Amino acid sequence: MAQLSSYGLWWWEVIMSSNKDEFTLAILVTVALVMLAILWYKFTHPSTSSPLPPGPRSLPIVGYLPFLGPDLHKQFTNMARTYGPIFKLHLGSKIHVVINTVELTKAVVRDQDETFANRNLTVAASVISYGGQDIVWAMNNPKWRNLRKIFVHEALSNKNLEACSSFRRDEVRKTVKDVFSKIGTAIDINKTSFLTEVNVLTGMIWGNTSGKEEKDRQLGLEFQTVAWNIVEIFGRPNFSDFFPVLAWFDLQRVERDMKKQLEKMDQIFESMIEDRIKSNAEKSCVGAGDDEGKKDFLQILLDLRKQEDGTSLNITIIKAVLLDMMIAGAETTATIIEWTMAEIMKNHHVMKMIQEELAKVVGLNTIVEESHLPKLKYLDATIKETFRLHPVVPFLIPRSPSQACIVGGYTIPKGCTIFLNVWSIQRDPRYWDNPLEFHPERFLGYDGTQKCDYKGNNLKFFPFGTGRRLCAGLPLAEKMMMFILASLLHSFNWSLPSGEEHELSEKVGITLKKVKPLIAIPSQRLTNVSLYM
């Protein structure tokens, strides 16, 4: 500041003098300083060299919020036809950018994945993730990368998934038995799948103990209720997310309601963790051994509390990870199972192909085992085709750039919200032949379409995300989708209630749900009744 004052004083003295040489020098120095300032600003603010993406006109203060409809995935796809493959929306005080093509997606998740690996926490997400201390919502930093590495390589390693296979088998068999007891009556596919997944997860997290089956069942039901409430709250539009200055008022009670659900989950987790720590202490006192091959997820996480290599976890982080598993795992799996069953029941030739494959691979005199799953190629293709048409999270979890950058020739401001319109990309005729047809064969390569996996290696199909933010629970999700569907389709024939028509309309919340839940009636398919027991 003193230097600027001195410079200004010198300038004034030069102007007041008649010395032309000094005046010329002052002009040159000033021009040089201005040019340097401009170059410095452009260097530190590269985004100013390109315009913001195009987009619709917005109202003062509220922006485009009043014009958003309930079917955002379809609305954004239609808007791309008007404004181009990348466009912006002013929603309240925040900028949102929607990306609708493979080429621009590549710029985000491949070319600049590090820059776009952050999250913009909503109020609901901040509450349920303990302020972003989990895997799904945490920012891209060393702490998050370490946590994800632990989860993927420790909790979901092939060894531990194999060690927990009995939990999955037992719960799937219980579901088959329960459905068999309701032969001829209406079954809610989503609820049945959800409860199965929750029971599997509770078993894998802390183990099913003999003599406590009723307690485990009640716990599963409690988790189910809380999880549904959390998903419902996530789906509510919240003014506080678009106008942060209003967050203190919590006008729509999103923060209050989510905290109530978190308290319920907290009570369950804290009781469970305290019991386990106490049990471990008792075992240590008596010198009891530990079967390394049968550790449940909770024990794996607790063992990482006091690591000396910097990978230690605290109780809050452990609870946040368990919440991710229970909520994200159960909701996404149940939703895609419901969509897949709906598509299979509508397309009778697909049902026939799947059941013929099951008869060949599994046989009609035994039950489905996990060892059969890798051989069920047509069922796998059917699930992928369902994901293509009905991605459970149609925009994935939104990303946020850590710095201003360029995508498609446009400036993407730091901290804005990025939507990757997976729903649009996976229905785009530029990437898919007859994109609106349900055609599982396309994932078998019969029509020349390149095979796609769930890891997002081919960006025309990435329902689980890709890059640094690929879904960490993918290995378990893939097993459970296949296992539950294979068991339901192998053990039963399915039909709609009399007078009902096939219906595939969608609604968007945090996930892409069926407007009308799939209610189906099972009938016995296997002749040996003992296979249902």
C-alpha cells in the first residue's frame, strides 16, 4: 500500500512538471504495470478466457427454479436439444452445469478427474454423512482416498466377500421360503428385495448370531423403515440448498427430519459398536483366538482404529461408512431389482431366455448358488440393459470442481454443481442402436455393440459412475443383484394381478423409482417342494 501511495505521488509530480521525458517514462511504466496485471489475472483466472456455458434466461434471485419440473432427467435431455450438450442453470444463488454427451463426460471424469472429484454437500447429505466423513459425500482429499482404499481392499476384498457368502446364501434362501409361503398372493418386489438386502448387510456388518434370529429380523425391519425415511427426505427439494442464507431457518424441516433419522441409526450403531468392543475385550482377557477368515465388516473397521501407518479410523467415520452400506447399498439394489423384474415380465421372450439359461446352468432339481452366477450371461446382460434404460441414480452423485476450468470450450466455475446426465447418454441414438428398445443381446455383442462393464470403462454406459468416484460398493452390489434375481426367477413364475397392465413410468428423487410399485404374483416353478424350505 505504501508503494502504491509513493507511485501515485510520483505520477502527480510528473504530471505537474513540464519534463516530457519523465512524462513519457511514467506512461510507459504505467502501461507495463497494467499489462503485467492483466497477464497475472489471466494466468490466475484462466476461466475468463472462455464464456460460461449457454443456458435459459433466469428470474432475479430464484433463477430457473420456478421452471423445473418433476422429471428432471427428461427436462434436461430436452433442454440439451435447445442449448447444446453442455448448459448451465442458475438455481437460486448457485450455478448448475448439465453435461449430456460421452465426449464432454470424458473431459470431466478422465481428463480432469482430479479437479472434478469433489462434492457439493446438500443439507441432507451433510447431516447423514456426519459432515462429509463417509465415502459417498466426502471431499477428494488424502483422508477420503485412504478411507476408500480401506473399504475396497479390506472390507470388500475377494477374501472377505467369500468369507461372508453364508450370510448372503442364508438370507436369499429365507426370502425364497417366505415368497413360497405366499404363493398366489401379491408380492411387493421392491420391499421384498429391500428387506433381503438389509438382512444380508446386517449379517455382513456384524454377523448373525445363533439364537438371535428374531432380534436380527426386528433389526432388519427397523433399518428398512429408517432407510426408506432417509431416501424420502433426500428426495425433497430444499430451498436451503439453493439459498444457503436460509439454511439457519430450515424452512422445509429437511435438516430436522434427517437428524431424527440419524439419531435412530446412531443408537443402533453405537450399541452395536459398544457390544463388540466389550466382547473383544472379554475375549482378549481369556485369550480367545480370532478366526481371520470370518471377520465381519464391523470387526474389520474396528481393527483399523489404532493403526500406526496413518490409516486409523475413529468411531464417527466407522458409523459413516456403515450408513453408506446400509442406505446406498439396500436402496440401489432393491430399485434395480424392481426395474429388472418389471422389464422381464413385460418382455416375455426375455423371461423365457433367462429361465432356459437357469435350467441349463442351475438345473431344476437344485437351488441357485453364487458359484452359478458367473455363468448366467443372459441374466447379466438383462440387468445391464435395465441399468441402461433405468439408471438408478440418473445424474450420479453430483460433482463440483475444485478450481475454475474449461470443458467443451466453456468456463466451469469453481464450486458449481455438475450433473452428468447418464439417463440421456445411455438412451442417445448416437451411441446405441434402437436405444428405446429393451434388448439385452446388445450386451452380449450379438449386434456388434461393444461390451460394457459396470466400472465405466466405456463412457456410453456408466450407471455406477467411473474414475475416482466409481461406486465403492460395486463388487457386493453386483453379487446381490444377480443372486436375488436368479433365485426369484429360478424358483417362481411371475405374473401381474388380474386386470393390471405393465407400466414403466418413472419419478426422480435421489434415485429413479417406478411411479407405481411392482406388485407381482408368484407361482411354483420347481416340482421338488423341499427346495423351497
